[in-house]
Amino acid sequence: MAFHFTTFTTVADARAAIEALPRIGAVAPYAYLEWAQAWCEAYSGDHDRQFLGILIHEDDDACVFIALERVKMCGFVCAQLIGESHANYYMPIALHPFEWSASAIEELQFVLRQCARQHGIDVFDCERQLLEYAGAVNPLPKLAGFCTYEDLLYTPLTPDFQALVQITRVGSGAKRDRKQMAAISKLGEWQCFEATTPQDRALILRRFYEMKPQRLARKGIASTFDNVEIQSFIRNLEMTHRDDRSPYVRLFGLSLNGEVIAVTSSLSGTHHNAGMFNAIDPRFENVIHPGLVLLRHEIEMYCKSGVHMFDLGAGDARYKHTWLKYSMPMCSILVPVSLKGLAFAVATHVKRSLKHRIKASKTLWQLAQKLRALKGKLGNRGLSSGVDD
């Protein structure tokens, strides 16, 4: 067995190379070059970032394509997955079915080291890797490196939304849904809608940028969405369409008396949608629950449009458990290929492990949230990145 690799430094070159190759099975929402293209266009002015696509193949059979970003930081170079923590998870773009035996993984690791030497890379940082997807095995978590594990929360969907409600919202859940909708009705006329016109989609994004920083500030979390490049990235995604002309990003809103007070969004894959960002008006946070009402409507729309699966990524936020009763494992792996990369990998691994342990402990997590909120009240918003609150 002999693996070879071909690298690409532009998304256009990578697209031209892999479009001619066979695509096997379902594709995860983040395993599209559109995601990479939107990110790279947004950061085109940052010379410390460069797209790096790696096609790993055995003879003439393509095995896997990995879209990375070569980033210069503090005297070393990291090859990380595109989109940083703005992606719920990752799955390489699999182009050919392959049995990843122990010897194949060793060969893959050897090839990645060759690629690292060629491009001056000190460490590969592959966050939130699904172990498998739609029957395809992900080889990256099998590499020798520093691993931390967490779960992706999801729910399988059915065309019959009411049947899904009976399964997931049994007992007090359905009662709470009715209570939440009744509470909103007391405040006036409301409606949930999917933004399909340019005007409505622009409105959803505008309200998101208005509401999200306010709510994060109350929790003591710095908002990354004030960043010009991140806003450009989201705008690029929002304007992207799939092969069937459907939007890559679906946007939803809840309006009360003509004002949008909650928004949510998702990224589309093959019969699978992944929740991206959401926001609610802080004025209603402790009064009603517009985000939960909108989430119910969003899931109903997915059922009606033939989506088979919906996820809200990693994290233990309480609202995620209202509908998502299933989980699948993910692995974040750091693969150092130099001494400088080893130092970064050890430090990052310790940080991630500590973060996961804190979140796994109800007592420690509640204490961390209280400290973060206190810091927010004192005006220091720099404790956390705020991608997922």
C-alpha cells in the first residue's frame, strides 16, 4: 500500500481536481468546499492565513480530501480546519470508500508528515471530528496524537412532525410548548417564518447582529460576531446556493407585533441540517421563551421539506435537550510534527481537557457561568469567545 498526496493552495484548484472524482454517500453540512470558499474569501486580506487542501490517494483511487487552513501564529505554523469553532463538527470530504486498517492509518500519518515538511507545518489541529458519518469511517481520529472527546447532539426527523412531537415531547414537554406559545400570545400577534426573500434574509441577519452581542455581554462573553471578517463569512455563506438552487443557509425568525425578537439558522447537507447561529431579544429572555418556540417551528419546517436529521452541535446548553435526545461521539485531535508543534499541542490539549471536565461537572459549570456573568457585569467581556452560548 502506498498513499500519495496532492496539495492545493486555492479553493478553485481544489474544486477543479475533486469535482471529476466520484462522490460516495451522504455529505455532512460542513464537508462542502462552499464552506471553505466563504471563509477564505472573508479572510483574503489576512496574509497569515492560507487555504491548504490535501487530497490523499492510493495510486489512481482517491481516498479522502481534507480542507485546512495554514495559519501562522506566535512563531509556528498550524494547519487547522476551516471555520475554527464556528462549525459544529467536521467530516473530511470522502471521495472513495476505504477500509482504514492500522497499516493504512500509519501510512496516512506518514503522508501527513511529508505534507507538513513540504508546507512548513508544525502541528495539525483537527477539531470536532465525527468518528463516522453515513457509514463512512473518518480516519483522522485514528491518528496518533492528543485527543479529547465530546458528543454531538442530534435528532432523527420524520415527515410526520406530530409523530416526532409524540416521541420527543412526551409528558410535560408538550405541555411546556403550549404554555410558551400561550405566553407569547398574551403579548400580541406573533408568527414564525422562514426567510426566503432577500429582504427577509437581510432582516434576520441585521437582527442577529443587534441581539447577539447584547445577550452575550450579559453573560460576560465577548462576541466574535462583531468581527468584520466573520460578518463577511456569514454573508458569503448566506448568498451561497446548492446544486439544486436551494440556499446553503436557511434562516428563520419569530416576530412579535411586527418586530423580530428571535432568529435561528442552519447549514444544509444531504438530508441533514446543522444549527448554526441563533439569538433572542434580551428584553424577553426572562419573560417568555421565543427561542424555544422558534426552534419548534424550525424543526417542523425541516420535517416538511424532507430533512432526515437535525443537530445543534456540541455543548450542554439546556435548550438543546428539549428536542435532541441522541448523541454521536466526536474527537478533537492534535497531531504535532515538530517540537514547537508539540508544545502547542500539549498546551491546547490541557486547555480543552480542563474545559470539558468543567462542563461535565454540573457544580463547576454553574460556578463558571456565575463567574463569567459577574465579569460581564463588571464590564470585562473577554472571558470567552461566545460562539456557542
